[in-house]
Amino acid sequence: GENVEQHPSTLSVQEGDSAVIKCTYSDSASNYFPWYKQELGKGPQLIIDIRSNVGEKKDQRIAVTLNKTAKHFSLHITETQPEDSAVYFCAAEGTYKYIFGTGTRLKVLA
Amino acid sequence: DVKVTQSSRYLVKRTGEKVFLECVQDMDHENMFWYRQDPGLGLRLIYFSYDVKMKEKGDIPEGYSVSREKKERFSLILESASTNQTSMYLCASSSGTLEQYFGPGTRLTVT
């Protein structure tokens, strides 16, 4: 069945360093890959997304890369700040729905 | 500004009670979703609806039912709450296959 694996489950970085979260998906028909950030006490919020006709997308300090052949995509956060501390979820488009990864808890240490 | 609201932020119920979780969106979205979120398991889809009165089972529908009588409202029903249904419940809505907008969540405790 459809599946998305996400690694690592927890990640601690020093403020100013980069963070990378990786996901692999199983459904080769998936064409849309969003990333969500969930802060404490809030629902997940979309931070960046990528479609399969694009290999990389960047928005200020965050970027996402996609390798459709290998069926994996990654989130890159540069110059991390304390406010980047949150849980991050990747997802892959399914039929009428998303398949979510299990989440990565990112801690940025001041 | 887009908005998905959930009827309660925190809820405590007893085993065997019937529980209703309500979700309302103001974006005229066709699609609505109910997820539960548990540590280490991520977001798991319970049910979704792509139109009024339509519903589809997600990955973990057992013990739950849903109702969508109006486009803006999607209700999750626990017919007889059990302790293993203690969780965070998240509602979301979307138009087509675009971005899903999430509500703030309801933390349900069943004792």
C-alpha cells in the first residue's frame, strides 16, 4: 500500500546550523509533496511544497529537493533559529488524500 | 484568512460514552478530513469526505463514524469511546488536491 517513511524522528542542531529531514515514498503516481510544520498546541501548517515536474524549490531559509526516480524528497533548513523548533511532517499525494510521514521533532539549541 | 475551527480544544470523556467532535471550515472546500495524531505514529487518516453526504474510510476507521450534512461541517463520532481512542484529533479541509488546512486539534482523553 501507500507509505511514506520519514527520518530522523528527532533532530537537535545548534542555532545557525543546517537541518535536513528525509522522506521516501512508495506510490510512483504521487506528484505533489508538501511539508508541514506543527508548533506546540497548534495544527500543522504548510511551509513549502513541490510538484514532480520540479527538482528543487526554495523559500528563504527553507528548501525542498525531489528525486522522483529514487522516490525520495528532503527538507533543508539553513541558518536555523529557535523558532524553527517544531515537529515537521512530510507527505505525498494519494487519491483524494495525503500520506503523511511519522514526523521529525526538530530542536534548535541556542 | 482561511479558517478551520474545532469545537473543543480539550475533552475528557468516560469509557462507553458517545463522543462528537465537530469541525467547521469557512473556505467552501469540497474535501474534509479527520486524522488522529499519536507520538511516533504521525498523522493517521480516519475518514475523509469529498462532498456533502459522501464519506470514505481512511486507514484507521474502526470505532469511528462521520457525518457531513453541510459542506462546511464535518463531524467525527465515537459511538462508544474506549481508552485506546485517547489521542489528538485533527480536522483538515482542502480544495481539490491542493494544500490541506488544519484546525488546532482536539485533545481527547477517555478515562
